[in-house]
Amino acid sequence: MRPPAVLRLGNPGRRINIGLIVMIFVLSVFAGRLVQLQGLDSKLYVAQAAKQRVQAEKLTARRGSITDVNGHELALTLKAREIFVDPSEITPAKRDQVATALAAELNQPKEQIAAKLVNSASRYQQVAAAVEPSVAQRIMDHEPRLVGVGSKDVYRRDYPGGDLAGTLLGFVGADGTGLSGLESTYDELLAGRDGEQFVETGRGGQRIPMTRSTLKAPVEGRDVRLTVDRDIQWAAQKAITDQVAATGARTGSAIVIDVPTGQVVAMANAPELDLKNWAKAAPEDWVNRSVTDVFEPGSTNKVITAAAALESGAVRPETVFKVNDSITCADRVLRDSHPHPMERLTFSGVVATSSNVGTILASQKVGDQKLHEMLQRFGFGVKPGTGLLGEEAGLLPDWKKWSGSQRCTIAYGQGVSVTALQTASVYQTIANGGTRVTPQVVAGTTTEKGAFVPSAPAKRTRVVSERTAEEVTGMLEAAVSAEGTGNLAAIDGYRVAGKTGTAMRYDVKCQGYCGYTSTFVGFAPADQPRLVVLAVVQDPHKGYYGGEIAAPVFKKVMTFALKSKKIPPTGTTASSVPIRAGE
């Protein structure tokens, strides 16, 4: 019988050494990893941890206000609250309750809100971009509590006047960026600079108490003060809107300019844009037609031909013309403004009665090149210089390319294109003694500290001599007399100078001239000019003569503006201007 086997455990010291080696190796690995985590890679993991905890919040800057010349706010920013939901926190059983409560408070379709609540994979769904703080408070205090519903501070843009100066002011989009009008032109200045805040939050998004936060304060937007007078703007807007409606016209514009400074006191369009509901309007109604729409000015352009004739010395106000009711120009027979037997009209009478034929006869004494140069000096073919969005230069063909008939028609305002503001600027030049002042719409802006900084003085350009301007003014006063075409523009107690315009209107739809542009533009008091008023009505269907359609608008607006500005009559009497030879 073999003896039982004996287990030999070997050398105990050797086993202990091997165990120690293994333990040292394992501990070395742990130690190395610990050194890596807490030493070499510590900053990386700290940054990753902070990234998970620290959340950035944009601090929206308050947008600056747009005010009228007297500081009345036309566009301002108000505090509001955004309403949002976290669908992941709202159980299916609570969705109907939340949707019903929000729909009632926000006046939104319940189905629209319910559709946002079923998106359980989302942590954020906006329900209302900007509501009154009182509405938001009612929602947050709702009983029973609306789990998963939250709100945060935001701003909303408001326009107290609704459509008052709508296309001039423009509007902002949902993100607060200016999209049209002055809101777009001065967007960077009005917007300011957003700030940022970094806070530490827990897993549920709640801020961790007693933790650090970093704040970069927003810079408030700066204010823009206009030259526009709110009250006169309202009167101009009402007058042109009423006349467009009464005559079945397509559109209209009315402009008021302060003569000495060139500042725009009112700039109204019809139809005007309701800034509280701009998204419902067609994009073509977003533009400021006073500076974007070009048209042939018609007889209002005769003032430039008159200035060119007088400035050249070829014609005097008393120069007599034998005026028939038609004239042949190249291959065309051009008619006068109305049928009549041959008349012996003074040049003043030619302007006062708005004779096309007489104006052509005078222009022939001036010559094409000099007439073209005068049109340029009055600002035709270049932008007026206000900097308004969409401002157009109109069309002034090179005189060397004028056709045989254009050499005649341009003299009375057919064959060139201008904007309403360009036309008003022409009459500001005459009223200001022959010196053109670049039109201004912005009176100034504020600094980041709120101090008002006036705009730089407008550019002043001598266009014609004071004598020429005075003589043209006399002709324009005659045009508003009982024998003139603009007698409906006369204002009791005031001396008024002005001119009618009735031009054929080119229409893209009919590919030709199939409508009219009716205009009246003038200034008062004629002997001490303070204000220019222009009224233009496009495509009226109940009458079309400028003296019938536009002159009444001029009278309403000018009468209101004179009273509003407290401009008294001068008390002088206009000199008698002979219209026909022998008078």
C-alpha cells in the first residue's frame, strides 16, 4: 500500500513576494490612473463637468425708442413674458387640463397647444412669444398648478399709433431685428448689444443655490428722434387716405417739409401699414411710397422749366407768347392742357394756367442741354439723400438721347420720373430762395448714456438765384388765384403759392398709359415761406385733374399745419401778376 501524497506548498516567502508584486502592480495602475485623473487630465474633466452644470442665458438688450420731434413715442419696447412648456414633465393624463387652461388664457386654439404637448421627447416648446406680464402671472398662479409650464422675461415692440407713419417707421421681426423702414435702417443703433449670464444648474435645470454666476450686462439700445410732428403726420395721413378712398384711387402720398431746414414734418402714404398687424399685409404695402414709387410729375415739373428760362435770361415773367392749343414736335402733335383759341399769354400766365404749349415755347428758348442741367440741379436723377430704405433716384434720360417729342414733353413733366419726395424738394428749393436743403427725417439720436445728439446740419446747395426764385414764386401765387388751375388750394387769410400736376400714368399691367397721376404741391405763406405741402394721388377713378383731386388735400393739410405750428398770416397782399397780354 502506497503512502498518501503530501501537498507541498513551496517556499512561503516566495509566494508572499509574488503577491506583493501583484499588489504593487495593481496599486501602481490605480495610482497612475488617479494621477492622470486628478493631475494630468484634471482640467479637462473639470471643464466637462462645468459644461454640464453651467448654462448660458442670453440677456436681451432693450430696443431703443423712435419718437417724433416733440419726444412722443412712435415705437417703443415693453416688458413681456414668454410662455413655454416642457412636454416631458406633462403626463398624458394632464395634457388636456394644461391645453385647456393655456388656450383660455392665451386665446389660442386648444388643438394647436395640445399638439406641442405630445412631443414628449422635447424639453422646450414655445406656446406664446410675448404676452402681458399679468397674463403670464395668472398662468403661473393657476389652480391647480400647471406642471411643466414656465415663463421668462422678454421684450415686445409696440406701436401706439397703429398705422401712424407705418411705412416710415417699419417693423421688427419675431427675433427683434428691424425688417423695414427706419426700424431696419437704424437697426444696429436701436438694437443695442445683448448680454449673457452663466449660472450653475442641477439635473432638473434648477439653479444651484450659493453657486457662482457670471454676468455680462446688456447695452440698452439708443433712441432715434425724428423731425416728424405726430399731429401733422396724423392730419396728412387722414387727408390723403380719405381722398384715395373718395376717388377710388390706387395709392397716394402726402409730404410736409419745413422750408428753412429741409426737415420732413410729415410723410404719409395711403394705404398705410398697420404696424400691429404688419404680417397680414402684402409685402408691396410694406414700402414707403413717398420715396420708392416713381412717376411722371406732369405740370408740377413746369416750375423747373420756368426757373431754367428765367435763370438763362431768355425769358422774363412778362414775356408774351402766342399760345395755340396744340403744337407739332417732331412726328407728334401735342395738345395743350385744355382746348382754347390762340391766346397771348405772359410767361407768368403760361405757368398760372398750366399751358403745355406755352411751356414748350419757353423751353425752346432755353435748349435741351441747359434744361437737363437745371433738372439735375434740382435733384432729378439722384436720390434725395434722406437715407430712407428703398429711396429711389427716379429717371432722367441723357439730353443727347432725347427723342424729338421728348424735347417737348420733358418741359411739362412727361418723359422723366421722380418720387414724391423729389417733387416736394423742388418746391422747398424755390420757397427757400433758390437754395436746396437735403431733406432730413432724423433730428438726432441718443448716446448710450441717454444724451441727445442732434443730426449734422443738412447740406445746402444754391440751385437758382434769389431773383429767379422770387419770380417763380409770383407765378405760383398766380396759379392759386381765381384764374389759375390751383384755386381750390387757396387758404383764407394766407398767401399761397403752388402748382397743379396732371400726368398720364404708365401702368405695367396694361403695358401703356392707362391712368393718371394727380398732384398739387405748394408753400405758404408765399412771401415768407415756412412749409411745403405735397399731395399726390395715383390712378383716381372719380376725376383726375390735379386741381380737383390733389389741391383739396393740400388745403386741408396746409391749413392744419399752419395752425399747429402757430404760423400767422403775414398780412401782406400779393402783387398783381398779368396773365394775358394787355392786362
